[in-house]
Amino acid sequence: MGRDQRAALNIAKKIEARLTLGDLGIVDEKRQIPTYGDYAQRWIEITVPATCKPSSVGDYRGILKNHVGPVFGSYRVTDITRLMVKEFLMKKSRKGLASSTVTHFKNVIGGVLNVAVDDGAIAVNPSHRLGRIIREKSLRLVADPLNREELAALLKAFREHLPRHYPMALTLARTGMRLGEAMALQWGDIDFHGRFIHVQRNISKGIIGTPKNGKSRRVDMSGQLSEVLSNLRNQRRIETLQNGWGKVPEWVFISETGTPLIEGHWRERVFGKALEKAGLRRVRIHDLRHGYASMLIQAGESLAYIRDQLGHHSIKVTVDIYGHLAPEGNKAAVDRPDDDAIIRNPAATKKEKGSAISANPLYSFGSPTGA
């Protein structure tokens, strides 16, 4: 017996039981069935805060308020059908919304209806088993990350025009960390002896949580990055004394007043300005992550190592995104020029004699070579 058939049989039994007891108030009974909006309020106030990251609560509230609620909110949950849900999602997809966004809509609809199922108002969730809604899109890298020369120009612009933010820019470029992960770094997360960073936090919309996949990871540091962050730590001690902060702020990257950075401000006022100063096209901060992965592949690193560095939850994600860039055999490793190694070759980030240093002595963060 199929699942839908069993559900129909259960509903029939309930109706039969009510008729046997003389309960013929079918119209009155229907009036008492909660609406989708009723269950949506319970879901967003109870279920979501208990099961999702704090940053997700705001996202789901927005989806309910602006998209799902206006369509389904007034319907009684017993009147919502699988076809209604499917057509809603397909319309969103046809409007050009990303598949991930449509999936978020589906998760919100289904999450609310799961509450109705648990409450016994409906037997099955009509958002399940919808079949194909949108055309599957390849996860292959479609971004256009900066190449090695462009990245060098960007880092030079940071050193010359935004020296205070150069260490963070180098961290993003040399580790592939997400912006929120870099913003959430604390000094205790950095092991200068072992030359690695323990990524265990993420900041999103001002809320501190775990990294995207919910797991911490260790990210290797190049010799250049290790030197720059070590110098930054020393300069931070000087700043602390000069500004009378009492103790060195625990956050690695901070504003001039010692407060944590604001994501939107850094993205637009710092990163955007650096791109302009370098004369580069507009790219996303996330493209530094893609560029880092691409350069690791060009350097002959395995996809398994790249997965661990980037913090993907499975090797499949890494293969889907970057697999087409992987070289055949070891040809790339054989042809690799000496200065192409990034992470595991400390010689790649050694100082060159006579290399230029930022004119501001407070932010002289080591050699600009190896960019």
C-alpha cells in the first residue's frame, strides 16, 4: 500500500469515527483548522530558533513575510495541495531566482507544514515528493577570479592605500577563508609555530556562529601570511598601549577604534576601494576563495586537500565545483614554476632583497612578494 493510500485510509477512519459518535459538525470543524499563517508563527518562533543558526532566523522571517506568507498565509493547511506548492516554486524559478533561493522557499514551506503534520492537522506534508521543479544547474566554477598578476596588483593596492586592511586581504587570498570566518578570527585561533589557523567561528549579519558546514577546520598558513600576522600581533600591542585599551583586543582584524569589523562596510568601503585603486574589474570577495582553490589546483594539490582547506562538507562538493580544473596526472606539478607554490612551500613567500615596504611604519607587515 502506497504512502498516499495509507494517508487517505487514515483520514477515512477518522471521519468514520466522528460519524459514529454523532459528530456531524463538519463545517464547524473546518472553521477550527489552523491556517498556514498560524503554524508559520509557531514555526518561526519555536522550531527555527531551536534548530537553525541565529543568522538563518532573519532569512526565514524575510521569506515568510515577503514571499510565502502572502500566498499561503490565509489558507487552512488542509486546503494546501502539492500542486499549489509546486506551481509556486516553479513561478519563482521562472522569474530567474537562483536554484538555491527556490530551495530555501521550499524549505520554509515544508518546515511550516511539518508543524501541521506534528500537530495532527494534516496527515502528509504536501511539499514533499514534488518531483522535478527546476533544471539542475552545474556547480562548476563560473566565477572569474583574479589571476596571479591581478591578485598581486590588488594586494599592492591594499599595502599602499589601505595598509591597515592588508593583513586581512592577504588572509583571504592565502587561505580561501570566507569573509565571515576571517572577521571572526581571534588570536587564540592562530598557531604560529605549527603555521595553521583554527577556523571555528563565523560572523554573519553581526551574529557569531559556526562555519558554514557547522564544523571547525585547520587551514595552513604560508610563510608570508605567518610573518604578516605575527607582525600584526606586535603592532596591535603597540596600538593597545597608544590608545589605552587596557588589553589587546581578542579579534585579529578590528577597526581603528578597536571594535570588530562590519561586513558590509569592509565589503564596500575597503575591498571595493582597493579594487578601484588597483584598476581592476569588480569581483566579489568570495572570488578570492575561488582564486585560491584554482591556484592550489594549478600547483598540483589534491582535491582532498583543497576540500579540507576550504571546509567543504564532502569531496563531492569540491569535485563538482573545481574538478574540471584538476590537471591530468602530474603535468602541472612538473611544469610548475618555482614561485607558483603557495601553501606548503615556504620558499615561495621569502623576502626579496630591496623589496618595498609600506610607507607607514605602524603597518609594515613584511614582504609584498609572493602576492
